[in-house]
Amino acid sequence: MKEPLRIGVAGLGTVGASVIRILNTQASLIEEKTGRPVVVTAVSARDRSKDRGIDLSGYQWFDNAADMAASSDVDCIVELIGGADGMAYETIEKAIANGKHVVTANKALLAKHGLKLAAAAEKKDTALAFEASVAGGIPVIKILREGMSANRIKRIYGILNGTCNYILSRMENERMTFQDCLKDAQKLGYAEADPTFDVEGFDTAHKLALLSSLAFGTEVDADSIYVEGISSISPLDITMAGELGYRIKLLGVAEYGKNGLEQRVHPTMVPKTSAIAQVMGVTNAVTIDADAVKELTLIGPGAGGDATASAVVADLTDVAADAVPLPFGVSAASLIKATSAGMQLHQGGYYIRLMVHDRPGVAAGVATRMAEEEISLESILQKRPDSEQPSADRTGRSGTPVPLVLITYAAEESRIRSALARISADGLTAEEPQLIRIERE
Amino acid sequence: MKEPLRIGVAGLGTVGASVIRILNTQASLIEEKTGRPVVVTAVSARDRSKDRGIDLSGYQWFDNAADMAASSDVDCIVELIGGADGMAYETIEKAIANGKHVVTANKALLAKHGLKLAAAAEKKDTALAFEASVAGGIPVIKILREGMSANRIKRIYGILNGTCNYILSRMENERMTFQDCLKDAQKLGYAEADPTFDVEGFDTAHKLALLSSLAFGTEVDADSIYVEGISSISPLDITMAGELGYRIKLLGVAEYGKNGLEQRVHPTMVPKTSAIAQVMGVTNAVTIDADAVKELTLIGPGAGGDATASAVVADLTDVAADAVPLPFGVSAASLIKATSAGMQLHQGGYYIRLMVHDRPGVAAGVATRMAEEEISLESILQKRPDSEQPSADRTGRSGTPVPLVLITYAAEESRIRSALARISADGLTAEEPQLIRIERE
């Protein structure tokens, strides 16, 4: 029998506690699979006295995780501290420098330092594994890194943030506003006290940056991602989307096209009949479009202690089995520095909701401006949502602005923006237009 | 740079030709990933002269694949001959005996000889990889073998046969009969001239046997699988299912419970809102229910040259990277010989369609017999499908039998069977009852 793989767990929140528990309950299976026991020997966290529901007495305690990363009693560090820099970064860097394997769930850190750390890990021939950093329990990193070598990937997109999907699902099911859903999500522990990071799309962007790199063999480039969150989505948009056969999801989308690498995070209308539209609540999903497999969709838990720990333990099993692939599938040095395709060049369908003044000729005026930009309309819909009663005078006109919804065929974003600017200049609209991109399968 | 991995391809149908083409186009990526070129050096097929759209002149030709498996110019055999025995078996056995790696898409062979071949491969420390054998381009084998070590899997189920799913999708979308759809599927090349193997569920059973083994650590046991095909499904059942909020899919389902291992293949009603219900046409899907990840669903192409070749090439990439896991995730010797749970003990919901004589008291008589077996009914529906006009007399009765549909809560199959036998003995029904099991998420 081989020597045990000795694990040091840095960070003992829900995921850390789950990892320790699962490594105990699954010990014999993991040893059967790898021919080697995987045992926790050391732990580190901020507060030693806190009750975490697990017995830590058998493990060496470190007040400082970076010290643990240098310990000769540890072969592999599980980093669950969080944060793009600080102690998490110091711990990982030190672990690699000391020739130790690293398993982490830290997307923010990898989105920022992934390239540099991967290069360091390669040099030391240690693992830098991060299945848990994207889409929780969905093994999408393994699939991209090890299962797609036959494919040229064209596009990868997904629901990567459970908080946003939970909020959008409840807004639809219970006709609630964003703010009310957010408050409930916070009460239930699905959203942080400061929810900005989740609801404004930054968490999705970090995950997308990692998926992009793995899918296209490009350097991790989170800074170039176009990011738009869900706080502007109104119940009216959700109702309108439903009536038009769509559902609104916050997607991260990456495509490699003639303009370079397009990476974007924004609320997106997906056809109600698509697999991804069925993904409700905190569940995540990722779709890979590729030339050989065509379309592959993975649906599963995006967060939660056990689901995330499942990904960590899968990585640890690979490390124990000596299956240590290159962190990004190919060497960090061979990753391409991609040109970033600006959003102005984005081609796609659009849902545009204008709040127009309720008078004759407005729809015609709007349609004309769209035509001038050579934007073809799939549908144009002027109607009050079912729940609203018009207070119309005899001409059918009310005093308040009414929604006018346009669905366009594929058009360039710059043209859409320019048409909307003209419509606004024409004085046809009473509010800023709502614009939601459509993603087709 | 390491020595190239030299591949011998046995069987040059659509998949074989795709494998050769993809290994050429993806050569540099594969080498970047593994540090080792993967090159085809030899091929074997029945007919040397056939035009396959690829240039075979650079490869050594073998009339006999088993000879190729013994050649010193080959490190790894890709077996795409097909069939549970004969040349496919001989080739694989010889390859392993000669210390060569094997990659195969042959579910029938593995369902029959998988255990023995895995043991042989382990002894020789060679790969026996079979990602392509189940669900085509969906990397479910890799996930079960390498990604689930943190989990106790409770149930695995899926749409594993594209032909059946194509037929059921068309029956629903175009209100066609099974026979008409089958004929069309044959014309389009989605079904074989002799479709028995696909439509009667045997192909699904072979795949399920492999998934079960990987999921539960049990010996491959295809013979114990309960198998029922889709040829008995009528347009009426599809309509009724739709009205009740379900869709009919041919599922393979495996569960490990208190009665042992339950493996079954049968037409199944799944809630229309479930992810698996959205899977239409030749697409496949697999759902894994497990304690840590809860529910993981994978959707992708189940067949086709490129999709299947994608799985073969992924396996070859693992072999080249020296990532050669145990064929069934743990050693063949440690696989458990499971007790097979008989279908009589199956617990689940049922859709039962009776064709009853149209006279008073029939529904009551049926309901009484169900109650005697302590079967609770979720709904009972006596109605003509929308398309059929009743030819009723003044009492509301027609001469022809009418459908009476029952949906039960979870009940034991033996009780259902016994209630149906009594109902039939009571003379209430004019035809054999239709019974479709319901699978809930």
C-alpha cells in the first residue's frame, strides 16, 4: 500500500466541515479507487473554539494557514478561506512553493491569479485543482479539461450563480419584485448581507473567466468580461418574457468568434422549452457547444456544503490517484492571449421594452427607427400585462406610459444602441429602455 | 518528448472514420494536453476497398483485427467492431493479453464480459476504457468513475437510446402511431432494419448494466434487468400522459435499496416540467441521484459518428496522459455481487389505462379493487381523448370501450398486478390494461 495522502484543510466553514466529514465516511471507497488512503492531518481557521459539529482533536491545528502550507506533515492543501488575495493567496502560493498539491474552491482568486499560479504549479509538478470553484457539484472543470479533447468548443454558457437563479425563479413563480425576493433570499441564507457580488454578476464573471480559459485555451481574463446584473429586471419583463415564450436567466456566456473572445454576463432570455430554462431555484447549469459533441448540458447543485465538498473530494481523489492534469488542461505558457470582442460587436436577438407615451404613431415611429438601423423585428407587442387594468379614455389612451415590446432577429448591439438613442431623442419614450439579450440554443 | 501512443483502429464504420479524422485535426491539442502524440498506425475492417472518405494509405492494414491486437506496432486498440462475442471479443482479449490498452464503444460486449475483461486489464495494468459505450458524447463514465467518490449514489436513470426517444418524440409532436414513426426512423437511418434491439429496450439494458456497476460498485449484471420496450405505447397513452402533466420516455433506472439492486428498463412517465422531459429527439440524458451532489443531470448526443468518436478520443487522451483508472472505478475483485430486487417489489407510482365497458358502476368497481389492495389513487380520469367523438345513446353510453385512466400514489408492483387481475376477472375491461410506471424527481 502507498503512503497516505495527508491533507491540510484551510478554512472550516460549511464546505470545510463537509470535506472532513466526507473524507471520513468515504475513506474506504477512496482508498479502493486510488490505492492510497486520503487522511486529514491538519486544519486551520480563524477561530479554534467555534463548534463546527466535527471533532478536530485528531488534527494538528494551525492559526496561520500559510504555516500549514509549509508544514512537512501535509502533502496537499485544501484552500477554503476565500478572497482573491490575502491569506488565501499566501497559503496557495506557499503550498506550491513547498511542492504541495492544492485543491481550492476559490474562483475570485483564480480569476485574478490563476495563470500565474498554474505556471508555478506546473513547474513544481503539483496539482492546482479547482472543480469546486465553478458550478459547485457539477464536474464541468473535469469535463472541459479531460473530456473535450476531440472538440473545438464554439460557445459555453450557463447559470453559474444560485442566488440570482433563485431570485429570478421566485420573481416568476410568485410575481414578486426583485427587492422583495432579495430580502427573502437573505433571510433564507441564499444571499449575502451585501448581495452586490452575486446579484450584479461579478461572481458569475469569475466563474465564466475560468470556463472560458478551459474551453478555448485562452489566458484567464476576467477584466474583459461585460457584466450586467439582475437588479434592473422587473416583474413586467418576466411576465412579457413568459408571454413571448421565454424565461429570464442570468447567464455567463463565452464565445470565440471572428472578433475574438466574447465574454459576457447579463440577464438573458432563453426559450422556455430549452433544458436550461427548466433550471429553477439555486440549481446551476452549463451548456457546452462544440463541433463533435454538438451540445452538452450539465445541470446540478451550484452551491451548498456537501455539493461543493463533493467537488473538492473528487479533486483530492484525482490527486491521490496521481492523476494530476495541467491546471488549465494545457500548459499555462501555451494559453493564448485572446483579443476581447467588445459588446458593441455582439450579434444576437434582443428583447427591448420601451415605456412609450400612449398616443397614435408611436409604434410606427419606433419601428421606423429600427428599420433605419436595418434591424428586423420578429415581433412587436403593445399590450398591458394581464394584471394591469387600463384607465383609458374613449380614444383608448391612458395618461400613463404603456409597454411596447420588440423582439429582434439577430442584430449587432451597436445598431440596437443607436436605434434606441434615436427613439429616445424622438421623445417617444417616458423611461430608459429595458434591453435583454436573447440566447438561442 | 515521450514516444507516440500508437493506435490500431478495429472497425471502420462512421465512428471509426470519425476517430481517425479527429485524431488528425486535434493532434496538436492532444499532444499539448498529454505531452505525447497520439497517432493511428494500423487499421482493420472487413472490406479494404470500401471508400470511407478518409485516406488509409498511411496505416498498416490488417484483415484480422485480432492479429492487429497482437502487433508490436500498436500500443492501444480502439475496438469498434461491435457484437458481444466473435471478432470484437477476440480482439479485446488478445490486446489485453498482449499488454495493450483497449478503448471500446461496445456495450453489448461489456455487459456480457465486462467483469472478466476488467480483471484481465487490471492484471496487465492496461486501460479498458469505454466512455463511448454509454450515452455517446456524454462523459458519464468518467464522471461516475472519477467524479463521484464523495457520494453514495442512490439512483441513476436516463434516456439511453436515441432511437426510442426519437420515436416517442415524434409520436407526441405529430400524433403518429409507433409503427409509422418506426418506419420513418428506419428511412432516416435512426433505426435499424431489425429494430428489436433498440425499441424493445435491450440496448438501454446493456448501457444501464454498465452505469449500475459504476454507480453502486456492483458486478455488471445485465441478465437481471427487467426490460420492457416502447412498441406497446399508443398515441392515446401519449395524449393522456400529456393531459396529466407527464411525458413518456423509455428510461433505464437503477436503484440500490433494501431489497437489493433494482434495475429496470421500461416506458416511464416523467413530469413535463422535469429537465429529462425536455430531452427530445435522438438526444440522451442521465440523472445521478446521490447524497452529496443531490441531483446531477447530463444531457447530450447519444449517438452519431462524431459524438461517439469524441468519447473514444477522450479515452485515448487519458491513456496518452497515463491516466488509466480501474475500468469500473474500483478493482473488479472488489465489485459486489448484488441481490437483484424483483419487479414485484418495485415501489412507485403507476399510470394504468383500462379500456372499460361503458356502463354504470365500472369506475366504482375498479376503484374498489384498487382500494382492496390498499392502493391510493392520485387521480382517476374517465374521458374520451379530445379527438374522438362519442357515439353515445341517450344514457351517455356508447357501445365501444372507453379509456379509464388511474394515476396511483406509490404502491408495490405486486399489489398493482393483483388488483388488475381482479379487475380483469370481474369482466370490467375489454382489453389488456396498459401500465406505465411513473418516475418522480
